[in-house]
Amino acid sequence: MDKSPDAFRTISEAADELDLPQHVLRFWETRFNQIKPLKRGGGRRYYRPDDVQLLKGIRHLLYDQGFTIKGVQRILKEQGARHVIAIGETGQIQPIAPQPQPGDPDFMEDAGAVPVPENGAAHPQALPQPEPLRLTENQRARLKETLAQLMDCKVLLDKARSG
């Protein structure tokens, strides 16, 4: 017998609905203070419908969009739980949440590429490009020296790995 959409879910029901192990939900409770299931005697967790939608949004951001936990925490802080719940309901990031890009500390290279709209348009909330950095000759020389040292280190590491 299926439960009403408004019914509370046990951790096993929520985990099944989200296709996640239960321990992941428990772990996320420690990382996202917005996840607050009701706890009854013996520590049994009961997730409200909004809790499940929030978990869906977090799951989508982490697994489908390539955000890190820190990145999702930032979205929750800046945009709020309602925004992430909306992501859970629609499965799409709304324009106010910039998608992580390679090089962004909140992007995980191994989580897959960030989808680009079919029309090839830039993300609606694309940030303006920063001004080019203006360096003095002394700063440029120091950066080049540092780069050369790093390249030397790479050669040594490659030799150590192969030898």
C-alpha cells in the first residue's frame, strides 16, 4: 500500500525513494543543518515531505550537477532551503544558483560535466569576466621563477614514480 504524498517517511522509505543508502542520509544530517527529521523513541527518524524534497535537491546538486558538500552548503546559506527544495521538485537548478565550472573549488571533475543549454547559450546568471590582472615586472619574474620550480618538482615526482 502506497503512502500519501503528505505522509512522513521512515529513513528506509526516504533512502529507497532517493536511491541512497541510509548512512548517507545520516551523514548529510551532520553536514546540512537544514535536514531535521523528527526523531521518536529509540532515535527513529521520520522525514516530512519537505525534508524528502530537500534531500532530493541536495542529491541532485551533489550527484547530478557536480557540486561539493561545501558548494551545496553555500547554496543553502545564500539561497535558502526553499530554493534547494525547488531544485528537488524540478530537478533543475534555477537561474539564481550559478553552476560550478572547472576550476571552481565547488566543482568536482569526476562528477561529470555541467550541462549546457541545448541552444548553447551561456548560463543565465553568468558572472562578468574579471578584469585582467595587472602585474609588475617583478611580480611576473617571481611567478615565472615559481613556475619553473614547480616544473622541476614535477619532473622529480615523475622520476620517483617511474623509478
